[in-house]
Amino acid sequence: MAANVVLVERRDAVATVTLNRPEKRNALSTQMNLELYAAIRELDADGSIRAIVLTGADPAFCAGIDLTSFEEALSTSVGTPPDGSAPQLGMLPAHDTPVIGAINGPAATGGLELALSCDFLIASERARFADTHTRVGVMPAGGITVRLPRLIGIDRARRMSLTGDYVDAKTALAWGLITEVTPHHELVGRAQEVAATIAGIDPLATRAIRHLYEEVEALSGDDAWLAEIHRHDEWMKSSFDSTRLEQGRTAIIERGSAQG
């Protein structure tokens, strides 16, 4: 039996998922797609896990679909999930648990789409990002034309897709593709630290706000405002806890003072 190509480490309420085909620059094979799907679904169903870090074994984050078995690997990375559930949008199965991408090296094409399927990205100074769909003559199906323009703007997204050029970590930060650049040897630890912060917050509120972002992202103008108001009214009627608000107020003030 082939060795696992997706590794999972649990530490308290944070799980770290590592793509582990370093000799292939973590290219997405059929086996990796199936293992990644299963890992995310299992962790998402585990109530003790409240945040997930997704990274790659050096030297790359993910080089995209494995071209040596392209059609088979592609069929297991986008479209209908292997368990026959509703079609997945992006490169990860539907999930409630926040996923932080820890981008340790190049993330290209399908690898960039995988990164874009995370909630947000932290990158090492070795990270680089490229969309080479045009160079290999493949139409994207993992969200490049949906998510990338929302993060960096339509013209920059077009430039990346039409040139296939790589963008370094410094530029990616300036463009808004990533939220932070950290020294390479500190990357996973830093992502786990941020994940632990998320994990320490009420998971019901975290998931509700995460889904609100997803809902509002697809809307514009008044529709977006009204969707937020609607979710606010629902939450305040069904889930608001005034006692927890008072308890949390002091902690929020103390945290703000410590970070100031």
C-alpha cells in the first residue's frame, strides 16, 4: 500500500494538514486528492478541532495537478466529491472549520486554487504564486476566476492568468493575496499560533461569521447589507448570550491593551 501523501497532526484544538509529495513538489495526484478530501472532512466532523492549518512539505506548497496522470487527478480534485455529496466549490470539500493556508513555497495553478480555497493565507518569504492555466491550455475549475479577482483586483488577476508569471511573497502581500509574510522556519508555527487564537473563540460564533462572509461575498450593494442584517437578527434571537458578552468584554479589553 502506498504511503500516505497527506499527513495530519493534531495539537489541542488545532490540526495541521501537510501535503507530502515533496519529490513531486506536492503535485495533486488522485491519491493526494482523495486523502486531502478525507482529512478535511474528518477534521471538520471532529468537534475537538476548531481550526486547521494547511501546508506543504518543502520545497513547494503545491505545483498543481500532477501532469503524469492529469485527467484522473483532475477528476478527483474538482466537481463531484468522491462520496457523491453536493458539488464542491473550490479545491476543498465543504467545511465549517476555518482553514489557514501556510504557504511555504511555490503555489501554481491548481496549487494556487487550493491556496485560494483556504480562509486566508500566511506565507513564508519563499512563497511564490502563479496561474499557468493558459500556458498548459486548461480551463480553471477550482476558483481562480472567482476568488483571485476578489482578493487582488480584476486587472492584477488577469495579468497573472494571461502571463503565467510568478508573483513573489512581498508582492502578494502588497496586492492582498496573503495577509502576512513570515520567516520560512517560523511559518507553520506562526500559522498554528493564529489558528490557536481562532480555536479559542466560541466555535458557533466563528462558524456563523465565516458563513456570513461566504454569503455576503456573492452579493453586492443593498443585498449584501440586508443579508448581514438578516443574519444579525437571527443570531440575536436564537444564540446571543448577554452573560458571555459581559465575561468577554474584560478579556477583549485586556487583549487590546496587550496588542497595543
